[in-house]
Amino acid sequence: MVDETSTILVVEDDPSLRESISEILAEYYEILSAEDGKAALDIIEQTLPDLILSDIGMPRLSGFDMLETVRGRRETASLPVIMLSARGDRESVRHCMELGADDYIPKPFKAEEVLRAVRSRLSRQDVLRRPIDELQETLSLSLPHEFRTPLNGVLGFAGLIEDLAAAPEPIDKAELAEFAGQINASGTRLLRLVEKFTFHARVLTKAYSEQGTSPKDPVSAKGWTSAAVEQARSIASRVDRGEDLSVSFVSADVAIDTGFLAHVVGELLENALAYSDPGSLVMVTGEVVDGHYHIVVADSGRGMSKEQVANIGPYVQFDRKIHEQQGLGLGLATVCQIVRLYHGDMNIESMPNAGTTVRVSFPLAREERR
Amino acid sequence: MLTDTTAGDQRVRALSELGSGFLSLITHEIRTPLAAATSSVELMDMRGHAWTAEKRATVLARMAASLTRIDAILDDVGIAERVASGRIEIEPERLLVSQVVRDSGLAVDPAHDEKPVLLRRELIERTVSNVLSYLTPETPNPPRAVVAGSHPSQILVTIDLGSAGAAARLCTPESRSSSLQLRLAELFAALDGGSLTVERGEEATVVATINLGEIDGG
């Protein structure tokens, strides 16, 4: 976190310089200091800093050797490290970066240079950590609760079947069928949750690993549209709302993996069906506008307030007490993440009791744009 | 005894050594104390108005220490240049190496048959100074050294740093090439046609091997 409680470890064998750097930073951060790489590693064993600022040439263990050790350990591999050095030559800088340093400041330096470098690295670390923090929140907050309910259903009805089997009376087939059906429903719900969560984790992991890299060139080729229509009809039929669905897609190559695109359509449609009444129309359209492919899903269901739209997140379900909805609340959050990943755009127009229109757009594939 | 020609050849060699990479070595050595001094000045400028007199004195002392260090580096380089170019002479003396090492602050176990040798005190002092720049919390206090003559024109000084890591660090090519003290010690060895090497010994020790050259062959 970039705030006053971030901890910086200053590693420098010259005591005067070590004290000066520590003082420069102490106004904004908690400071730990070490006289060489070995002492720094000893400190890190006890207290994990948020950033390391290190000299290179030091007794016992150099900055380079310390950096190699830090990068080689799982718990410190992504720790931001800024190297300070009396060597400003290109080879030294390159060697630092090859070893995994995040930045390099040649000596002598201005206080503002050090402060700016530290601030920038901490901010970047904060941004990089966001998908992982989101995943951790999902794991620790909503997952246990959401999995427990269907799991209790499976275990509960399995227990009842055991009781039936143990009882002296002959087994009532109708009762057995009912219990088995409940187990099936709970198991299916559990499977669906696992799939949703796994997909969400996959999207977040992809987002985390591709940060700072050049975008790849995925394409959903034109044929995706017929599969998408089939998918939409299947989703609507599952909840007996096939009659309420209107779906049409214009054919085009879109710059997004087919699997992710199908997921976007599926999630938006499921939400629209879940938050609208049977008999009300749900429209799904896809069209090309200004070099982008726009997917629009519109319903006339209960809608959302502005605050609710702003608070869409992976563990947030709105008005859960009033409108009990099963699930992790992951659907829209995952769609948001996919939109971000593929440089798309997302817009939600909604008013309470007046329905919701969700528009997502992705760039067309390069060949399509020509 | 050195002839003028021999002395001249050796000086040329020494000057060549001096010039090779020396400028980058000096700038490298100066950068750290310079950074300390400029940081202290900046801190004083940014926050000094709110400091107590005691705090101000601490920072000023820190600044002074850094500037003194820069001064010492420039002094060293000036002396070395003048010696190499022949403008000043530092005469070799007949010395007990173990005594010079002891005078440099180490606890010494001399060879039982140690004899005085003709060499420049600077060679020993700067060699020890280079090694002592790698002191660690594990180094015995005072650091321990053993002086031995492996044959008439070679002296070995073994110093215990107390840390195998520090000993290894000291002997990397990078450390060797970036140590002003070691380069100056090598210069003084070369002036007399001798040589100096500092290498890793057993466990936590380093061994400085001084070949005495032509001044004193036995």
C-alpha cells in the first residue's frame, strides 16, 4: 500500500549515506536499515519490507548477490528493489535489470530523485497487487459462504438417504427420487460456482501476468456468432425463458479470445435473466460501430441505482436480503476484468425498477479494421 | 640497488598501471561520500529550520566526515601520481612486516624466523587498509593476521575476516578493480619490480602475497 505505513529497507555500507537516505525517507515511510546484503537478508527474515533501496558494492554480501537471493525466494520474488550505485555505466545498469532490479539511481543523487523513485515503485506495486488482492478477498470472504450452502445440501440429503437405507421400512422411491434430485441440484450449483470462481481466477491471473507486457493478438473469428446464438438460447432455455429472448449478432472478427467472448455474453445474459421477471423481454445484440464490436444486453428487470453500479465487485450482491440470489456476485466483476484485459469498454445504464442495459465493446481484429 | 634506468622502466610501468582505469576508479570511490555530503546538505536545506542545535550538529558532522573522506581520496591519488611520475620519492625502509601490520591495527602472529625486509611501508599499509574495508560484525576485534615468508623474496600476510562471505567478496574481480587502496598498494609493489596479489585463503581468510622484486632478493 502506498501510504505512510509502507516500510522501506535501506541497505548501504557507508554509515553517513545510510543515515542520510534513511532521514530523507523517514518523513513518509517506516525505515529499516542494514549495513550490507547479509544484514538485509537477516532483517527480511523477520520483517518483510514493502521496498528495498540498496547499494551494490558492500562487504559480506553485495547488492547484486542480495538481489539474486531476494528474487529467488517465492515470498520476496516480487518485492520492489531499487539499486543505488557509484557506477553509472550502461553495463552496470543492464546487469541490475537482468538480475531483476526495478530501478537504478546513480550516486550522487537528489533527495527528490529518491523520493520519486520510491513513490513510483510503491504505486506500481499497489496496482500490480490489485488483481491478487481481489482474488484473495474472494477466497476469504465470499467463497466459504457460497460453497457451504450447496455443500450442506449435498451432505444433508445424502444423510437422509443413508437414514432411509438404514430404516426397517421399505424405501419410498418417490422420497428417494426427491432427495436425489436435491443432491443433484446442490451439486450442480456447486459445480457452477466452482466454474465461475475458476474462470474469475483465470482472468485475474491472466491480468496479473500480462501487466506491462505487449498485448497479444487474439481473435474471435466470424464463426463465433452462431455459437454465441446457440449459447444464448441454451442459457435462456435452462431457466424456461426461451420465449423472452431476442438475440442477433452481426458477423465480424473481434480482438478477443473466443472463450472469453463467450463468457462475456453468457454472464451478461444470465444476469439479465436473473434480475428480470419471466415474460419480460431480454435482448442481446451484437453490431459493428466505429471499428469496435458492441455487444448489448438489455432487460426490463429491477435495475440498479448509481451507487450499486459503481460498487460492482466480486463479492458484492445487491439487496441480497430482499432478492436472494445464489452465486458469488462474480459475473459482472469478471466481465469488467475481461473488458480491461482486452482494451475494451463497458457501459451500464440502469435505473431501479426500470431495467438495465449493459454495453461492452471490443476492438475489431486488425484485418477486420482495414 | 636500483639504477636510474631500471627505476625509470619501473616507473613507466607503474604510471601505465596508474593511468589504466584510474580515473573511473577515483570517480567511483568519490561518488558515495559525495552522495552522503550532498544528501546532508539537501536535508539541512529542506528541514534544518525545524531542527534542534544537536540535530544540526549531527548532520554537519556527517557532512564533514564525507568531505574528509573525499579529501583523503584525492590526497591518495595525488601522492600516487607524484610517486609514479618521480616527482617525489618514498624511500623503501628495512622493516619487519609483522610490525607494520601490527601498527595498522591488527593482532599479529609473526613467523618465528622473520627478518626485516626492504620495502615501502605504504605497500603494507594500503594492503591492510583494503582488506579492513571488508570488516564485518563477525570479524575478530582486533582482526588477526599471520605473517610468513614462504621463500626469501616472498611474504604472505594472512588476515582473518571472520566471515567467509566477506573474504569471498573482497577477492572478486569487481572488488579488486574497484578498490583504490589495493590499486595504490599494487603501484608501490610495482615501483620496485615486485607484485602484490590478494586472494581467498581458507575459510574466512584472505592472503596477501608480496613478491619483493629486485630491491631485496634475500
